[in-house]
Amino acid sequence: MVSTDSSKDFAKDRKKDLAWPVPPAFDTRRREELVGELADFAGVLELLLDNVYSGIILCDRNSKILYMNRFYAELLGTNKDEALGKHIKEYFPDSRLPGVVETGKMELGRRCSLRADIALLVNRIPLKRGGKTVGVVLQTIFKDYTEVSDLMKRLSLLEKEVNYYKRGLVSVLSPTYSFDSIIGRNKRILEVKRIAEKYAKTDASVLILGATGTGKELFAHAVHLASKRRRGAFVCVNCAAIPRELLESELFGYETGAFTGARRQGKAGKMELAHRGTLFLDEIGDLPLGAQAKLLRVLETRKIEKLGGLKSVDVDFRLVASTNRELKAMIDHHEFREDLFYRMNALTVEIPPLSERVEDIRALVDHFLQSMERPNFSVTATAMSMLEGYSWPGNIRELKNIVERAVSLAENNVIDIDQLPCEIREFTCNARQGESANLTPLSKALARCEREVLLEALKITHGNMSKTARLLGISRSTLYEKCKARGI
């Protein structure tokens, strides 16, 4: 394997190291067999070293090359046999290998210039005998130092992408609003906030009722943030926005190959993501009956079964649900499960519509202007009067949209009646015409009509409040409030 004088000296030294006392009865033929086996082993070792993806050079204590594998020879553009016996500095003029011989200390992961355009990353490992360095192994880690730079750049990019998606996941699974985000000084809204804050401290399911746009989702966020699960995930699912055929897979997840088009690695459901946190089911009245039955079972057993799965998965989440529909009427029409309703409605929050919170409109307008970074905008008294006199069928969401529209149309940072939609101006105009014609105000006419309807319904149900509420399609609490307001 080695043909120079230097290599012969090294071989003689190694022969001395490998020498052992031969017993008198040791067979000379056996010695020859062992020598042959060692030669075969050396050949196999050389074959292995020539085929590794790493350059290897072995130098003696004078820094002369005793062995060079094929990888390094090709890298240096030389013949590995011709390199034997040459000083390492013939190939690496600035080599630190002689210094390693002197100090006997290994150097790992050091940069080494091969040419102006190529830099290697190498290890220099001393070989010692009797406490003295007798040689050094030079090994490349990477063929080109630029490979390390490229690898580090790719790793850095991947780390940035992972952090980006982590931040995105945290923002998706984190609540945004607290009870301080709910604006209003109306007595009813303050009472609802007080009750919801008490509910938040428990771990029971919460059902939030209210018309579209009243802020049900804000209350759900706030309940989570005020609960002991605030450090957990807040997972929101809009039951009305997901196609019915996909809703169960979104909620419960699925295993590999559960159905055609499923992801190869399967998918975790929203219930699993909400583990140790809160699951908010918005518009739960749109949940299909089949999914309702599964949800009820999960609430009772605290286990889920993924689509196509063979085993149950433990889950621990708090359920907060909301709807703008009358669930009791849906029960009567067999559109909602009665057992699920009574499983959820132990803690109920009913949010009043904006038409019953007229005193909060000015504060809400100011809040929206602040959130849009338009604190210098003002609203004229006439425009504010129109806003406070409107019926607001779309509630707070409608008010926010109208403020955004008015800001985009306003001149000189002033919102006047010209920037309000025609339906608000017409509503106010019709109300004024009714007053000038000495007609009964609409509110009084509606109140009188509502009282007559309530009395008629109570007569039909013989005064049974539960049956009356179902007959009128309202909750019992709302029925009691209306009866009290109308003097019944």
C-alpha cells in the first residue's frame, strides 16, 4: 500500500507495535496465516477508505504523506500513489498540520484554503504512541466550504419559515378580545358582562344567544381569556360556513385514507386542537343532527373517534357555543337535539340588540374611529341623532360598516348626514312625517300591538310561560321582560 522510505519506516514502527512474544509451541504456519489475514484486512480497509464521501490523508510526524484516499486525490487533482512521501505543504502551503504534530491537540471543523475558489472544512486528528505524536489524520468534513454556507442559509430559511407558521398558528388559536373590548354603559349590557365574567371562572359549557352582529364572538373570546384555560388554545369553528359533508372531518379529524381526497398523513380535528383550551362553535344551530349526536357523546365521554380511526383520543376542552336562532323552536321541529340543548344551556348569556342600547351608540362610534386611527374625526349632532334614532337590524356590525363608509366619504374630517346611507336618512324622514301628521309614534303602536299579541298567546296557553315562549319563538327570559315592560 505504501512504497516510499518514509512509509517503510512507519510500517517498521507499526510492526514493532504489533509484535508479541511467540510461545515456543506457536506454529510458524499459523503466524504466516495471520500475516496473510492482516494483509487482506488492510486491503479491505483501503477499499473502504477509497469509497467514502470524505477526503482522508495520513501523515507521519514529519508531515509527510503516508496515505491519501481517492476522494482527496481527485479533489487535489493528483495521483494518490504519486502523493506518497511528499510534504503536506506541497498541496496545502498554509497547512496547520505541523503545528498539530507539535502540540498534539486535535483541531475540528477548521477552514482550510485549497485554492482561491475552494475552501475546505477539515478535522486534524493526532495519532499518538507512548504519549508522543507519531502522525496526523487529515479529514475533510465538506468538499467545499460553500456547501456549509449554503446549508446554514437553508437551515436559517427553514427556521424562519417554521417560526412564521408558528406565529400564524398561535394567532389563529389565540383569543383577541377581553371583557374590556366590549363597549357600553347600558344597564343590560353591563349585567350581561357581569354574568359572563362569573361564568368564565367555571369550566361548564356556555351558550351565548343574540341576534346577528351583537358581538357573540367577542363574548366567547372574553370568556376564554377570563378562564383558567386562558393559556390554552382558542379554536373557533363557524358551523354555518363549513359545508355539511366536511363539518365532521373538520371537528373530529380523520386518519390516513379515511376517504377519497383525504390527506395522506391524516388530519387533527378542531376538537383535538382545542385540547386543554376552549372550543367555540359559532352558529351551533346550523350543526347537522349527526354531528350533534357525536358532539354530545364527546361532551359526555371526553373522547373522540377520528373518521377512519380504530381507537379513541382523549380530549379536554371547554365548549362555548353561540347562535342567533331560537333553539327551542328548532327542537319542536326536530332540527336540534333536546339532550344537547340541555347539556349546553346550563350557563346562558343573552346579548341585547343595539336598538335596546341607544345610549351606547356614541361610545361605539368613537371606539370605531379610534380603531381606524381616525381620532380627529367628528360627527355632527344631526348625524348622531339619526344614528341614535335608527332601528339597527344589523346591530353593532352594521354600525361599524356605516362608520367605515362615512369615514371614506367624509370631507374635512367631519361626518354629516350626507355620509350616512339613504336607509338611515329615509327612516328618520318617515318618522318625522308620522309625527307631523299627528300619527301615533311607531314605537307606541308597536308596543300596543306587542301587548295584544302577548295577551292572546297567554290566553291560548292558559298562562304557561314556557309554552307561550315556544309559541312566540322567543326565550322565557325575553318573554318575562316583555310582559314586565308591557304591564302584563
